[in-house]
Amino acid sequence: MQWFIDLFAQAQQLLFERVVQPLLFELGLASVMEDAFVATGWLLVGLLQIVVMLTFMRALERWRPVEPVADRRAVRVDMLYTLIHRLGLFRVVLFFTLDPLWDLLIGRLRVQGLPTFQLDALWPGVTDIALVSFALYLVLFDFVDYLLHRGQHRFRWWWNLHGLHHSQRQMTLWSDNRNHLLDDVIRDSALVILGLLVGIAPGQFVAVVACTQLLESLSHANVRLSYGPLEGWLVSPRYHRWHHRTGDGEVADGHGRPGGDNFSVLFPIWDRLFGTAYFGEHYERTGLPEDGRDWGRSFWAQQWLGIKRLAGRA
């Protein structure tokens, strides 16, 4: 694993020195060099993810698709969402807006006596501490992701944003990032604050997010794929498809909220512990029921309609 870490660090340094740094000097933004170096890491991670998606995951979708893709326009919109998130554009905006606010907040709480906590200190003396601490953080962040996902379905105002993700009737490997930007701001802010509270290193945070994103892309893929005996321990495309099935689950105030089970992002253990797991053996249709609500066809229409739903005007 160390050879990969070293190789990635060299690639990040090269990309920063050859492309990003000269661009920042040209634009007069030398004061943000440190943040730009971190952003370069996110960009490189995103590029690697997209390579995996276009090769391995796309090959799986061609091999055993659940259904033919008829609405390619909707898929192209999903691809735009993916590029915005995976190439670091969304993360860069957070770098210069909300992240400094959370850093300041946690810093002031530290001054007021909030203790410093290092999660990986729970495993002292472990030989490969980097790998163990990564596993600990991955499990912790996945548990919080599970709770956030339950909230996205439980609270009507939050569902008004998250419903966009479920409105896609043609799930593909690009569908994971089909989210309202405000929905992503809430989720990402919660995870950043968690990271600051538990003392995760920046490099480990990038690795946890990247691993989660890649596996989420696979779980949304249009492929007939289960993991056999491992399905109870790792979310598969078949397992997650049941969460997206049309018309399932909760209905509140006349607004269908599908996905009454299978909320886990990576590890189904949370669904099993809290009674929300369902291991269906076939592949259901996905999307929201026809209830007259307009979720939008284009990126900007989807974002604008989400704002209107929050304001009670859609």
C-alpha cells in the first residue's frame, strides 16, 4: 500500500507544480497555495475514479445490464453532477466558504475546553496503524452516513432536496452524485465537522471519501450484480437498487418517499442492526412514483425546483 501512497504523492506534486501553481501565479492567487495543493489531491483522486468508472464499471454495465438505457439525456445530466463532484469543483467551493467556518467553530470549542480526540489512538501498538486507522474511520463515517441517509428520508424538508436523487428512473454508474447541491452541502458539512472532531488526518479523509464515492458509484450501476455471501457485509448494486425501487416505503403528507429500507452506504450491518435491511433476489424498477411532481430535466431546473420545494412553492 505504501508504494501507491508514494506514487500518488509524487503525481500530486507534479500536477501541482506543472499546472496548478503556474496558473495561480498567473491569476494572482499565490496566497491560496496551501489550499490549492490539497485541492490538487482531490482533483487527482477524481481523475482516478473517473478512469475506473469508464473502464471497469462501464464494462460491467455492458456485460449484464439490468435494463437498456432509454433516457440518455437524463444520464448526461448525471454525468455533469459526477464531473462537478469528482473533479473537485464542489470541494473547492467548500474550501473557500464553509470549511474555514467549521475550522473556526471547532477551534473556538477547543479553546472552551472541548477535548482533542484521536480515534486511531484506540488501537495503540498496532503494526500497520495506517491501515487499521483507515478502517476505523471508514466504519465510523459510514455509520454517520447511514444516519444522515435516514434523515434525508425522514424529514420532509430534507426529502424535498434528496428526492432529486431518487427521481432518476435510469440508474447508472453516474447516478450517485445526482443530488441537489444544498443536500450535498448539508451532508459534506456534517462529515467535515465529524472529521475535525475525531482528528482524522487530511490524507485519510481524502482516502475515506474517495473509497466511499467509488463504491457508491458501483452500487448505483446498471448491472445485474450481487456479492453472494458477502452481500450481507458490503452494499452491492442489487442491494442498493431495492432502496431506489419505485413507490416503496414511507409516504408522508401525500408525497411518496421511496426507500424505506437499505439505507446503508457501504456496509449493510447498519441496516441489519436497525431493522432496515431487505435482501431481495431480483431487480426492481427504480425512480419515483408518478405523483405529478416536477423534479426537473436539466441541471439548473433541478436546482431551482429544489429551492422552490424548500420554500413550499413546488
